[in-house]
Amino acid sequence: MKAWICLPLIALVLTGCAGKTAYRDSCANQLDAAWKELDLAKAEGFAGTVSYSKALSLLTGAKTQQQFEAFEGCSNKAEKARFYIRESRAGR
């Protein structure tokens, strides 16, 4: 009888864990691309701009969210950071 009660609970737990991986790849890919773009912007001399600073803070937040497995927020922050990096490189 206990097995019939435990089996659905185990299935529910495993389903919840599987749901956290939906944005995992997107988060990792966005972060990798953003850090590379940020390094290029720094090498080109745009490290002092406001957009560069915004991008850096967004990437720090995205990395933190990645560590806590909040992959959707991580992906969104990394995408916003890439926007600000483009703005920085455009001189805005």
C-alpha cells in the first residue's frame, strides 16, 4: 500500500526537477556569447560607458540566477545584457 502512495510522489518530484531545465541551454549560450561580446567591447575601449556598466551588472545577475537554477531569468538578463553591449559598442 505504501508503494502506491510513494510512487506518485516520486513521479511528481522527478517531474518538478525536469521542469527546471527548460532554459538551461539558452542561459548557458546567452551567457557565453555575452561575456565574449563584453570582452570585445572592453578591448575596443568601451568599458567606461554607461551601457557597458549596465551590461556587466546584468551579466552578474544572470550568472547568479544560473547558479540558483533560475534559467529563464538568467536567459532574459543575458539577452538584455547583449543589447546593452551592442549599445555600448555603438557609443550610446
